[in-house]
Amino acid sequence: PVVPIVKHHHEKWNGGGYPDGLRGEAIPMGARILAVADAFEALITQREYRAALPVPDAVATIRKESGILFDPAVVQALEKRAEAMVAAAEQIRRERNRPSTTEIPLPNQPKGASA
């Protein structure tokens, strides 16, 4: 179920979050993962008010909050895979921006005609 994950991803490992003040293992695992992923993505993405952090700096920032805001096991998993996740995301982004090598005719358009 997605609802508990989204609902509780602002809960904090130490119980200081919201909406229900859950702590530790009482926070659904999916919500704990989403909390770390959301923070990581926010840190490595440029914002109007600040530059994006390099991946090692973003991981270090999250590591400082391990056991306080974030599940230490989820932080440890991020530490192991952060660079690979960013590389995979960049590869997907490049592939999405690549021009198509196949022509798909639009309805009512002769084959070989371009839009």
C-alpha cells in the first residue's frame, strides 16, 4: 500500500516527525526509504536558492542525520549505492533525450512523411 509510505515519510527516526510522531521501526519501511531518497534527491538537485551538492557531500549530510532523522540501515544502503544510482539516473536521462532512430507514422499520415 502506497498511502502509509507517503503519509509517514516525514516521520523521523527519533520520533520528532509528523503526522503521527512515529519513531524507529514503527515507521513503515517504505516511508523510511522514501524519506532518505527524498532528502538525497533534494540535496543533489539545483534549486533557485542554492547549488546542487556533489553526491559525496549529499551523502555526508544525510549520514550526519543517521539515527536522528533517518533509519541508519537505509542510510547505510544509500552510502553503498548513491554513485551508482546517480549514474543510472543520468543514463536514463540521456536516453530519453536521444533522438528516436525509428519513425512512427502518425494516424492518417503516409509512411515516410514527417510531422
